[in-house]
Amino acid sequence: RMKKLIKTVNNLTRRHEILACLRDNNIPLEEKQEALRAKNSHGVTALFWAVRRRVDHTLLEEMVEIGGEILVRETNTYGENILHCAAFCGSPTRVFQILGDVGGKEALLAK
């Protein structure tokens, strides 16, 4: 079940399925958090993919709300956090506001 959930949250081509999973009360919060924090071989989480692919702000807010500060402060294998990714991708100001509200400010100070 966890593998399917991880695959779903990382497959951003089906945004409606991701939102359905994240809003599903039958899936424990801990499982949702684990799926969102799962990394690929380059240390990239679903949140990195979401920012790179410029997903709808509603989905981004849901991911951050469930994943929390830990998700926002995660780094990839190159030591880059989600704010690096957002800056590199030219994300709009709203993305930085969403990330900043849930630990992004601390991520700026993280090594």
C-alpha cells in the first residue's frame, strides 16, 4: 500500500488522484507524511517535483500542510532544499509564501 501511495504522490500528472489521497481520511496521516517524504535516488521528494512542475497552489498547500516543516527542510543529494529548487525554477512569489509559512525561513539558515 505504501509503494502505491508513494507512486501516487510522485506522479504529478494525475493531480486529482494526489489530492484524493491526501484528503482521504482512511489513510493515516503518518502514511501520507512518509509518502511525501520518500526520496528518489537523487534525494528528490514529491514536493521538489511539485515545485519544478509548477503545480496548482492548492496542491502545494496540501502537501506542505501534511508534510510539515520537515518536508520543507529536506535536501536532495546535492544539499539543495526546496527554496533552492523554487528559485532555480523561477517560482512565483506565492510559492515562496507557502514554503516560508511552514519552515522555509529556517531552511534558508540550514546548512
